[in-house]
Amino acid sequence: MTTDEWINETLYPDWGQRFRVKRELARVRSKFQDIVVFESFSHGRVMVLDGVVQITEADEFVYQEMLVHVPLLAHGDVRNVLIIGAGDGGVLARVLQHCGVERAVMVEIDGDVIALSKQFLGSISGSAWSDPRAEVIVGDGIAHVRQAPDASYDAIIVDSTDPVGVGEVLFTEEFYENCARILTPTGVVVNQCGVPSMQAEELRDSARRRGKFFAHSTVYVAAVPTYVGGLMALGWAAKDATLTKISAAEIRVRAGAASILGTTQYWTPEIHAGAFNLPPYIARHLPG
């Protein structure tokens, strides 16, 4: 592929972004999806699934830090974590930064995503794949939550594609009902809910479904440049409705104990506390 080639994202029919390609690294049709990994001129290495940008080396830290550190530090004593999706290894790496985590189970349905990430995206996963606390399963996340014992996890982190194709089953009522069952009494589940300015229906539907099984269902936000459309919504559901009200000062204490302070590029205790304060254009899509 020459340097005059571009990859165009196809998430929305009427609006998008494109990346100038320095070098294509892999193009694979897996059992589940089309996978492209390439080196861009502007964002380092990029992974695209079915035409939709999943992760870039340039700004992955925003999404990964907010998807992981917010629920784990809000909970305050997470030991067992379930990760669904996240085949690039970035979420797993951030979870394992928390020194109190004893076990991180990652279930990714597409083994080719893991293999390509290990080969080309090592800067994102670091040493996570070889950490003895990590258990990586190539399999169905729906089946895992259906079969897992009651109260076996303190936190569930869902890093899936949008609710179409492979990712659709991770937004159903059955899925959230099982999440509630396998979480401990102070457990929390988070998932990506898209960009509200373009995917408001996704936000509304997932918040409503989570709310049927959890005392508190809301979203918090992060600004991820390559997830175009403004603030990205990260879904939140917890059995304890107070977990989103913890002060920045307390979060700082917990982050220090977890060895997180000083390791982040986006997340801070203040950003953590403020992320639940939603602009009206987002808040109006939430039930109640």
C-alpha cells in the first residue's frame, strides 16, 4: 500500500473520518469480522473492525483509563474483574495496574483480534498477556456470564463493538441480568455506549436495560478524539447508588493505594469525579 492510500471509517453513513496510511500491517477476515491493522501518519498504529476504528496508539489511553480506573476506584476494593471483549489487551493492562486485583478474566470471542494485537499492538498491552493474574479466554462472553457463579466478580468491564453484529448480544436484558447476578453486592458494570450526539438511541436503550437490574444506571463521559462526535458515553450500572458520588479527595487516596497516581495521561481524581456531571444534551437521554 502506498502513502497515497487512505482508510475511511464507515460507522455513520453521512459523516466520517479518514486516516492516511503509512503502511498496512495486516488484513484478515476472521470467523466474525474484517480486521485491518495499519500504521498511520497521524495516530500511530490503528485497528479497524468491519470498517470502524477500534483503537489507535495516539489516544487509546483516554478510553482505557476511563473505562478501567473509574469503576475500580469507585468500588474501592476490587479483587476479581471480568473483562468482555478488549482483545487488544489495553483494558487488561490497565486493570492489572491495580495492585489489589487478584484475578482478571478476559473473554474475547475473536482469537484473531488477540493474535494480531499481540503481534502489532504491544505498546498498548505491555506485559499484560504474561501476567499470572490474567486468565485470557477465547470464547463467548454471553456464555461466560450465563455460567459464572453468583457474586463471583467485583467489576465487569465490557469493551465491545457497537450493538450490531458480534457486539449486539452484549446489550441485551439477559446479559445485564446475568451481570447483576454474578457481581458482588457492591459490584459495578461499565460498557461503551457510543457518542451521544450520533448514537443517542444506543445510550437510551442500554441505560434502560441496565436499570431493570441495578439500583443505579447512568453514564459518565470521556473525550476520545478518534471516536468522532464529541464526548463518548461510558455506561454505568451499580448495585450501590452512592458509588458515583465519591469525592475527588477520596478517589485520590484510593488511587494512591492502588498505585495508579502518576501513571495516567487523561484520568485524574478530579476528572473521575466530574465525569458523572453530564451536559444536558446527554442527560436528557437517560431514564428518570
